[in-house]
Amino acid sequence: MPLTDLQRKELFVALESRGWLWRDGSIFAPHSTMWLLGSDPWTNDLAEFYERMCGRLQRNEQHGWMYPNVQDHRNLVEDTKSLVEALAVLLAAERA
């Protein structure tokens, strides 16, 4: 089941509070290493979104050796982590 309108709204508020910025109908991470469409940030449910992004974060953390520029890798990890943290808060609120 896709994200509800309320989940999308709460997600965007949570991301904005973490420094994500809107540009051309999409919300961009603070270091612009990733972005989500404002109209459809994820096609499945919140729990799956969280699980997928946790996996992405873990892979990003493990593959720093692939980045010639250490700061580029740090930026990617920070951006992904901010999304994972926002999703974790939303998921915890739904489960409470």
C-alpha cells in the first residue's frame, strides 16, 4: 500500500526539519546526494521504505572505499541517515 497523504506530509515535515529543501517539485537532501518526488516519494508502505533505506544506509557505510573523495562519501551517508532517522520516527509514531 502506498504512503497515505498524511504519511507523505509528515515525512516531508520531518525531512525539512533535518535540512532537506524543496526544488522543482522534489525534496533534496542537505548535500543533494538524493531526492524524493513530492508527488510520489515511495511506491509502497512506510515499513518497506524504512527497511529499504536501512539497507541502503548499511551499503553506503560499507562502501566508502569506492569514493575517491572522503567528503562525498560522508555526505552520502549523512543524507541517507537523515532519511532513515525521519522514517524511524514516523514508523514508531504509527506503531505507538
